[in-house]
Amino acid sequence: MTHNKKPVILVAIVLIALMIIPVIVLMMSKDDGDSPENRSEASISTGSSAASPVDYDLRQLAERAEKLLSDDLAVALRKGDVSLDFMADLNKDAEKARDALEDGKLEKAEQYYRSVVEAAEAQLGALSLAETARALNDSTYTELKSLEYLKAAFENTYREAVETYNKGLRDLNAGQYQESISGFEMTSAILGDLEGRAIQQVGGMLEAGNAALAELDLASARSAFEKVQQIDSANIAASDGLAMVNALEGIAAEVEAIKALVAQGEFNTALGQLDALLTQNPNNPFLLNERKVIEAQILELEFNAALERATAAEASGDLLAAVTELEAAIAMRPSPELSARLEALKKKAKAARLEVLLETSYNALKAGRYDAARKSYREAVALAPESKEARTGLEKASSLYLANIRYSQNMESAAKYMKEGRFPLAAKFFNDAMASRPSSVPPSQIQEESRIRTELAVQSKEVAVHVVSDKKTYVSMIGVFAPERFKEKDLTLYPDIYKYKGTRKGYRTVEVEFKVDARKPVELEVICTDKL
């Protein structure tokens, strides 16, 4: 054993040297600013020198070679994708190219640089191919796992996909990247075909199951859904279908009767029978689903009816009714198209309603019905605040309404006081009424104005009043003369209501209102006769 140790040690030293020398060569090529780039820049000079001038193509080739060595291959070396020996060989060729440039041997330099570029690009291309193969390996494996549930139903096809994948994996491990890529792509194609066939079969069986379920053929429906589960045990549609089949067990005849009512359009009757069946079978999934279906059909009918009524109302010019019906339809089934139609209809209805209100208001104003005009204009302003005509009309109608109220109240007061004989007050209120008189008044008011005016004209003259007393009673008349005793006294007074007063010591005071009317003279006797 002692004799065998020396050869082993020598072999180890040689191997270590082989590993270290390329690294040292690579490091020396980069030390002290004597990098490939610097060497290249120093060698590929366009100034005056003893070396032959470098043409454009050679300079481009040299820069490409130096870039591949310093950038792309350096990154690959750090990642362990290229060997030190490969890098050392390329650096040697690059060094030879630099030396040839310095010596003016341009053809030789071009040969070395071209060999560096070709070898580097070939290696980088192989690395790119390897990356593609590794990525395909991962994605293909993931795809195999995702479709593993189809293994039992499509055993031969799935086995073929696995075997093809394994061959691609062996090629990848052997460094045969193009072959491995082909294997992985073939695996993906097999899996795609497998998935497509599975989807087609599952879809067909689900359609058959649902069709059988709709016809209440429970045995056929169950068979179809169970076949789907044999392919895809986690298929939700198949599970739901089987749940519906189970829910129909024992009530198929009742459900068939309900479906017959629906087919005849007797939705409310069908819904009533369905609710009764639900009472006996609470939370039955088929019945609950059928209820939703019937409700959806009822909603569809009501929706279409509302649309028809809206269209008919719009055609007849009843735009407000059309808006109401369209709003009801949108509440049942909103849609951008109906909302846009509603907005257009509202604008149209608003314009039409505004036109009617303005016409009604104007006619009421013209006829002197100021309160009606005011209310109509107010509605127009609320509908379209931007309408100048509505705002102006409301202001005018309100002003005339106020004036009309004042006129009416003053006329009523004038008539009242004239009836009571208080002609000065009647004249005052009549004048106030004339000051606020509207431009248009009804004929009855015109007649009343004429009657009051005529009467006030008659009552505007002084009337003779003859007062008789006993010269013992003190007689006074408020606003006319102070207390005095006389036998008789003559006065001239304007028509109105007056009050006289008679006082005498030891006698009851006499105080009486009397009316002075232009149509007859007034005779008064003021004597205190009742002793206290």
C-alpha cells in the first residue's frame, strides 16, 4: 500500500493543476487593465501606427468576440453552464487574434476572432436550447399531473404520454436538447388530444343526461351522469345532475303535471302546485330549481308585457305612461339599451309636459284665473327650472294673483260697508280695489263695480238733518258738535253712521246710532225722559 500512494498523489496534483491553470489564464487576461476590451481597443486602432489599418468588418468582429467573452459567456460561466476549459480555449484563441492584430496579420486575426464568435454563439445557442428543454420539462410534467384524473378512463393514451415524456427526460439528461424538446412537445400534443376527447365525451354525456332529466327519464339521466363521473369523478355538473335525479325519485309524476301546466302557459297554477309539493319535500333541489325557472318565465312575460305597453303608450302620445311602463321593465331586467331609451323618453315627455303646462298656464292667466295659472306655472318651473318662460310666467301670475286677492277683498269690504251705511269706508275700500284692479275681471265683478260706483255717487252729497230737543237735555253728536241745550237744530251731514248722545241730571242718558242716507232727510228727537 505504501508503494501505491505515490502514483495516486501525482495523479491528484496533475488534476488540480489542470483545474487551476485555466482559471489563472482567464484571470491574467483580465488583470491590470489588460482586459479583452482594453486589448481590443489598443489593438484595433485607427490612428497612425506601424500596424496595418483595421477595416470596419474586422473591428465589428473583434468587438463581438470580446463582448461574448466578457458578458454572455462570463455570465454562463458564473452560472456553471460552461466549463473553465471551454473558456480557457476561447481566451487563448482571442489572445492569438489580438497578437495577430498587433503584428498586422489581419487575415489571421479575423480567423481567430471568427472561430471565437462561432464557438461562443454555438455554445450560447446550445444553452438557450437547454433552457427551452428544461422549461418544457416543467410545463409538461405539470400538464401530466393536471390530467392524471383521466388515467383510468384513457389508460393507453395516458401511458403513451408518460412514456413519451420519460424519453424526453432521458434525452434532456443526456444533453440531447433538441430531441428532448421534440419529446416534450409530442407529450403535450398527446395530452391535448386526450383532453379534447375527454371534454367532448363528457360534454356529450352531460347533454344526454340533462336531456333525459328534462324528459324525467331518470334511469337514462343517472346512467349518463355516472359515466361522466367515471371519466371525471370531480365533475360538478355530473354531481349536480345526480343530485337532481335523486331529488326526483318518488315525485316524477307530480313534476310532470307541473311541467304540463308550464307548457300551457299556466304559470301561476304551476307555481301553486310546486309550492304545495315543496311543502311536502322541503329543500328539494330539483323543486327549488324548477321554481326559479318558472319565476324567470313569469318575469319574462311581465317584462315583455311592460315593454309592449310602453311602446303602445309612446305611440299614442301618452309619454308619461310610457315612462312608467319602461321603468317597470328596467326594474325587472336592467340593460344599458333600455336605460338609454328611458332617458330619451323622459326628455321627450318632459318637453311635451312642459309645453302643455305653459299653454295651460297662459290660457288661465289670460282668462283671469290667476290662482290656476300660478299653480300651473309652479309645476312648470319644478319640471324645468331652466325655462325662462315658466319662471317669468310664475312671477307674473303670482303678482296678479296677489293683486286679484287685494281687489276681491277690497270689493267685498266696500260692498259690506256700503250695506251698513258706512259710505266713507265703502268709498275708501272701493278706491283701493280700483287701484289693484286686474286687467281682466269677470262680468259679474264689472256689474258689482258699477253698482257700488253709482251708489257712492248718490251718497256723496250732504243731507239735511233736523234735531229737536227740550232745551233741558244736553245734546251732543260725536265728531259733529259738543254738548249743548237747544229746542231744535238744523245740520247738513254727509251720508254715514253717526251717534248722538243726550244727558240730563237725574235722568237716564240717551245714546243712539243713526244712519244718514242721501235718499231721505233725517228727523231726530233727543230728550231724556226716564228718571233715575
